[in-house]
Amino acid sequence: MSDKETLERLPAVGVDFMDDDHEEAFALLDRIVGSLEGLVDADPEPPGLRRDLRDFIEHSRQHFRHEELEMQRAGYSPLPIHKQEHDQRLEELVGYVDDLDAGVISLQGLKSRFLDEFVPWYHKHCSTMDKATAKFLEANPVSENKPCDQCWVVTQKKRPV
Ligand SMILES: [Fe+2]
Ligand SMILES: [Fe+2]
């Protein structure tokens, strides 16, 4: 994605908890992309960037876990392949922040990894693996289909105001 593009919305997949989580993910991604796009060499670090990255990592950790639990409950056989993608990308995301903290990558390095590698992957993952998973979950509903405690949206709503 180039500096001038705006972040494309994530595609709807048709399963409520996934679409709700993806909407949350989009809002968090949009903040990070907004901080990174247009950043040039001598610019200082945008305020809140690391906090936003950590929030997105935590959101992704919970969202990925929830998808994996639902795939497991529904007996979805491609679960290991889907989980492998989650694990790999989560590790990369954590690595971005660790490298930034350690001074191993510059803001420009983070910008190119995040905008050119992570964001396109996230869109592709939602359009392919998540869509296929959603289709299976819709066709194979689990009897006790209660929301799981791992769900980001559910846990956010449960928190006392
Ligand atoms: Fe997802
Ligand atoms: Fe996924």
C-alpha cells in the first residue's frame, strides 16, 4: 500500500463475532496506518504509536484465539493451517514492537513492514481463510453456541464502566 492510499475496510465474512472483531481490528489498524503513512525520515515518532501497536497485538491475540476455539468446537479440519498463519503473523507483530523498543528497526523500517507486509496480509487472510472458516461455521453450527469468554468484543462489553 502506498502513502496516499486509505485503508480499505475488511471484508464482511457473515459470522457475527468475526465481523465484530474485524470491525474493531479495522479501527485499531486505521489508527496505526494513520500514524505511519506520510511519515518521513526525520519525523519524530507519532505519539501513541507503540500503545496502538500493543492494543492491536492484544486484540489480534484474542481474536485469533476465539476463531481457533470456534474452529475446534465445529471440527474444522484446516484449523492447524489457519492457526499457523495466526501464530506466524502474531509473532511478527510482537517482533516489530520488540525491534522498535530495541532500536533494531527504524520508524521507516516499521512503516514498510507494517504497511507493505502486514496490512496486505491481514486483508488477504480475512478474504480467504476467514471467509472459508465463516462459511464452514455457518454450515455447521455448534449446538451450545454461546459467545466465548475469549471474544474481544464480549470481554470489552463485560467490563464495568
Ligand atoms: Fe479474523
Ligand atoms: Fe483468521
